[in-house]
Amino acid sequence: MHAPATTRIHIAKEYLHFSSAHFTIFSATEREDLHGHTFYTTATVECVVGEDGLAFDYNLVKTRLKALCDQLDEKVLLPERSPHLSLTNEDGYLVARFGNERIPFLPRDVITMPLRNITVEELAPWFLAELLEDSEIATITNLRRVELSVSSGPGQWAESSWDAP
């Protein structure tokens, strides 16, 4: 009798990306100019291989990541939890205030996120949490570890991970 085999499935599809604008906030007085990136996501899932020789239905992860990418695509991303940025609705605009700056946006162009900053190191755990909270992914009972990575450009990645209890 052999112990169940584990495997690592790495999911990195070309379509798992989104193009968004943001600015990184460095302090109460310093931020980047508004600019954009094409962000890429990947997932690595470690799990026990079943008696049928399958780990899990990869489409569950690919479909959820694609939906999350689509949600953020072609939007300005703003952090809701930054101590240096306030967001208000004024006269039909979402207004971001940073120091003495008043930065108005059309609400349809913005996604506010429960993050402190819009950086890959904040986006990676957000994607991971959203993935793990998905009811279909919760049905994968043989998960041992999930790693989620987000890139803002070639060679610049952040990774967040979850280990089964």
C-alpha cells in the first residue's frame, strides 16, 4: 500500500490578466502618478491525487481567476483602507483626496478595493482570498496548499499562499 501521491498543478494561462490604472501611495505626501499595467495572475495548487489519477477540475480555478481578472479589467483601482487617501462621492463623481489633491473619477471607471494600497503585494492575497472563498473551489477537499501570484510586469511578482490546516 502506497501513501497517496501529491502533485503541484501550476495554472498560468495567457488570458489570466487584467489591464488597470493605479498609483502607489508611498507616504502622506508622496505618490506615483496615475499609470497603468497589464497585471498577470497564476495559481499553483498542491493536492492529493485521487484514485482516478486526477487532482481536481482545473477549470474551477481557471474560471474563477478569469472572472476576477474581468472584474478589474479596464478600471482604475483605488484602495479603501489607505491611511493617506480618502474616497467620497461628490456631484456624481468618486473623488479621491490625497493631501491637497482632489482627483475626480467617473464611478463607472473605478473599482475600490478593501486594500491599503494597490500593489502586487496587496493584490496577491486579495486574489487568494477571493479564490478560496469561492463555493465551487471549496468543494475541492484534497487541497494541501494554494499559491497565488500577481505580476505588474516581467520579473516583478508577489505571491500569497494558504496551507490546509
